[in-house]
Amino acid sequence: MDFKKRGEMSDLIKTQAESSPLKSHGLRLYIARRLLQSLFVFFIVVTVIFVISRMAADPVATLLPPGATPIDRENLRQSLGLDKSLIDQYVIYLNNLIHGDFGISTLYNVPVLPLVLNRCVPTFALALFAILWASVLAIFLGVLASLRPGSIFDRILGGIVSIAQGTASFWLAVVLLYIFSVKFRIFPVTGNSEGLKSFVLPGISLGLAPFVAILRLTRSSMIETLKTGYIRNANSRGLKTTRVVINHAMRNIAEPILSYAGILFGGLASGAVITETIFAWPGIGQLSMQGISLGDYALVQAVTMLASLTVILLNLIVDLINLKLNPVAREKVKQYGKL
Amino acid sequence: MENFNSAMTEANISIKRRTRRRIISLWIGLSILFLFIVASILTFFLHKGAYEGNLMKTFLPPQWQSGGSNGHFLGTDELGRDLLSRIFYGIRESLLIGPISVILASILGLTFGLLSGYRGGWLDSLLMRITDGILSIPILLLAISVIGVIGASTLTLIVVLAISQWMSFVRLIRAEVIQLRQKQFILASRAIGANDWRIMFKHLLPHLIPSALVLATLSLPNVILLAAGLDFLGIGSTPPKPTLGGMISGGLKYLVNAPWMAIAPGLALMFLVVGINMVAESVREKLEQSA
């Protein structure tokens, strides 16, 4: 098979796509299907949270002071709607959620939703900082290591990675605090009031796990890519190694790395509980810890729900970006309406 | 031809070298693990220092620092309890809770993965969507929600850790079952009239054990780190019990004057996890090479 001019292969795929009955509807069909799927997954999340919240033996007991009479107990049960059947409770719960009513925080005595949404911004900023340094550094080092697998540099990096894998991020945070805030007083101990300076320590400890994960993925997929025929072809044409790696090989591994980084970012933006607790970072992770230690269950529920929604949405976005980046997947979707 | 031969010998050398490296890292990992197991067995003989403090001897630094006392190698904490023996207790706790939750997760994962992969159809779709749902709840927040409702205890901790890991087992097992169920030996056993349960647990299960074992060893370090994180937040095992995560969070309060209190248990945790990782990775590589 020889193709006379460039782009003939993609023309071939295009004509196939146009001849299929779906034509350009495939893309729309795929997006609709993914949206529906995400919605269903969120429904499962909401249901799981409902089931968890009814696992308590007697939810009223924890809310009342020790001297409460049985009548108080019954009144509270009725005002919380706990006297109804479980199915009725579930329907009421879903109905409230659809109307944006996530309950009222017993701790702050305000509706939960705006409270949580306000606290999302610092969490989001911290997660963004962490994923940015982690992926930039990890991709750079991973590509360097993949050029000569088994070299001294590769092995030293491998050693560092396996130690980093065993390091708990909260312990790293404690050590960093000791070195940079207690001994040398370079960075602030807590809070986010000192601009970029206050991002450094929590950002480093939060980014450790994604750094290791992206580094490993970059190294292994780059090693695989460098073995393929089109890279050998580019090398034999006499192109410089830097150009082959950056212009040719990076294109191939960009897609898996980007989707992985997106999913890791979802995890960071929603699960920075420990880091936020250590550094007193005013985000949703700290809010949920406050909620649990002071018995504000509506708060914990809302944080959990919104965090899961973030993860689901990021998965969706990553899939759509992949469609943009990967022409093979795009043509397949256009043709069949699914991957 | 000559070129081909030299390429072959080069490949042989690199395989040999890799094998040697793998065996070395396996032995290092195993010896670290052995030391930690010995340490956790030792806890049965040194009950006193870990729980009963001596208020005359609070905040003693490690032995090699000035002011360190001879009896306390790593120093003491705010109640004068010996840090080294508390670390031994913490290691015992990690080595008990980690494997138990991984075993629970793999039992759950094997059962649901088998059902999902073998039966297929609506049951499969439903189970897969449920795992998707649970996977998208950040694990720490899931743990916090569960613990907030039913209260912190060792049993809750084990269940939460198992829940956090079982989905990856379900997915792996399901994918393998879907490949296996079209093989001839399954068709043959169905032809002689074996029912679904017999096929699933008598014929399919033995083929799934190796990959489940590999996944179990790979998820053990994750579980131990996650448990330490929950202990650190104070929602893991119940407080008077010494845990590595709990000790780090306790030491955080005295970071200025007694940094060893937070740093020493973290180092122990790191060695433990790195040791397990070394064993797990070399076992996985061995299986990949022989496959």
C-alpha cells in the first residue's frame, strides 16, 4: 500500500465516515450518551450517600442532649422526617436535591450549598498548583529517563520514585513544615493569606502522588513509543533527537498523559482533606473535617456530593478533549457514535 | 547473521542483568519486611513502655542527641512513653489491618467480578455503573461519610479500606472472566451439565487467583498509607492504640521542640511501604517475564 500524497489515509477514513448512515450525528450521539452516563453515575453517588446516611443505628440519639425526654425524641424524629418509610425519605431527599436544597448546616446555621461553593475556590487553586508543577516536572524527567532506560540517571530517578511512592503525603508535609517553617522560617505555617508563598508547601505535599504517577506513565509510554517504526523513520531521516522526541513522540503520548493528569486533578480537587487540615487551608476538605468532628452531617454530605460531581465532570471533559486530540478515536466516534 | 547473533546476546545480557536486579530488590524488600514482622512480634514482650508513660521523662530526644537517655533509643513523647516501642506497636497495627482489608477486598472483588463477567447482561451493566459511582466518590470523603455515621473503630476502618480497594479487583476479575468464559474448558464443562455456580467457583476461580494475588500485593501499600492517613485525621483506629499515622499527627503539635516525635514514625511507615513495594514489583515483573 502506498499513499501518494499526505492525508490520503485520513481522506479514506473520512469517506468511510460519510458513507455511514449516522454521518455527523455520531459525535452528537456520543456526547449525549456520555452525558446520560455521567448523570446516571451521579445518581448512583447520590443513592450511595443516602444509604450511608441511613446506616446509623439511631440518628436522633446523637443530636439530642443526654437529658432529652422520649417526647423530645419523637418531635425531632418527626421534624427530620425520620418517621416516614425509607422509600418516602428517599423520594423527599431526591426532590430536595433537584431543587438545590442540600440541607442546612447545623454548625453555621446557613444553607449548605453556598457555604461549600464558597470554599471550593481555594481548594481548586491549590489543586491546580499541585497538578501543574507535578505534571511539568514529571513529564520533563520522565522523558529524560526514557531516552536511556537503565542509565545511571534512570536508575537514580527510579530509586527516588520508589522512595516517593512510600512517602505518605502528610508526613512529607510535616517534614517540609519542620525544615522550611520551623528551622528556616521561609514559608508560612498555615493559611493562604501570603499569596504565592503560602501555596508552596501544601502544593508540594499535595502534588507528590500525582508527580510519581505521571512520571511512571510518561517514562513507560515514552519507552514504548521510541521503539515504534515512525520514530525509527524520523531518526533515519537525520532529525535531531530533541526534535524527534518533542515533535514526533510527544504527540503520541500526550493523550494518555493528559487524560491521566485530568483524572488525578479530579482526585486532588476533591480529596485534599489531609493537606488542608495540616495547613489550615480554607477549602472544602477542611470544611468536611470540621463537619465530621462537630457532627454537622449535612455539610459532609454536600462536600462529598460536590466532590464526586467534580470527578464525574472532569472524566467527561477528559473524554471530550481526547476526542479532539485523537483523530482515530474521533473518526470512530463519528462513524459509530461510540468508542 | 552475525549482527543478529550479537543482538541476541545483548538482549540476553540485559535480561540477565534485569533478573539479577529483580532478585536483589526482592531480597532487600523481604529482609525489610522480616525485620518489621520481628518488630511487631516483639510488641508482645514489651507491653509497658508503649502505653505507660513516665512523666519524669517527657520529650526525651533520641539517644544519640545531647540529653538523650540510654533506655529510650528514639526518645519519648509528651507523656514520657518510649517512642520506639510505640512505633513497633504501630507497625503491628499496620501489618494486621492492611492484609485483612486487602483479603476482604479481594473476596468481594472476586465474587462480584465473577458474577458480573460470567453472567453479563443487565446484572453486569448495573454492577459496573455502581462501581463507577463508588469510584467517583473521593475515597477519603467516602471514609469520612461512613465513619461520621457509624463511628470510628478498627472494624469500620477495615471495612472502609476494603470498600476503597474492591472496585479495582472487580474490574480486573471481570475483564479476565470475559476472556476465559469463551475458552473450551468452560464450554466443555457446560456441555457435561455443570451449573453456573460450579463453573464459576470450581473452574474459573483457580485461573483468577494469580492475578488477584498480584493486585493484592500491589494494593497492600496503598491500603497501609490510606489507613495511616485516616489515623492521622483521627478517624482510624481508636486513640489510645499507638498507630503510625496517629503518632505523626500527635508529633505535629510538638514539631518545634520535639521534631523526632513526628519524623521517626513517618520513616518507619516509609520503610514498611517501600519494602512491600519492592517485593510486589519484583513478583509482578517475574510474572510478566515468564508470561
